[in-house]
Amino acid sequence: MRLPDEQLRAGHIPADLYRQIPPGTDLRKVVIVQEAPRNYTGPVVLTLVVITGSVALLLVIAFVVQVVAASVVSVLSATCGISYTLNRASRRRKSPGPRGT
């Protein structure tokens, strides 16, 4: 029995607790109540729910912004004759190849 928990489970009273018991107390009727070890399940689940909700909210906001932008472009192109095009051509410079000697 090395740990105080093992001592308490075996029914032994450690010296520091023994000094706190008032004199004349029947030690067979002493009950030592320990605090339960902390359970981390609740905080971990709460953190995962908050992160998942934040990601879902950001995805919904991005989708709404995309739909609003597409509708604004379509309304403007239908009413004002404004068009919007995407130019995906790359403007990379061609590197000069190895020169012959």
C-alpha cells in the first residue's frame, strides 16, 4: 500500500487524517469521503459540439454569400447589361530552356 487511496480503501486512516479526528471518537464508525476523480467527458463533448457548430455556421454563411453574389450578378446582367466573366488564363513566363554550347 503505497498510495493514500489504497490505504483508505483498505480501511487504514493516514496519519494526517488521524490527527484531525477529535479525541474519543470511535474509529470503527469514521467514514472518510473522498472526492470523485474529475470526469472530462462533458467538457470534451461540449468543445466538440462548439467546434462542429462553428464550422457548420461558417459553411452556411459561405453558401449564403455565394448564392447572394450569384443572384446579384444575374440580376445586374439581366437589367443593366453588366456581365461578369472569370479569366482563368495563367500568365506564367516561360523560362528559357538550356542553351546549347
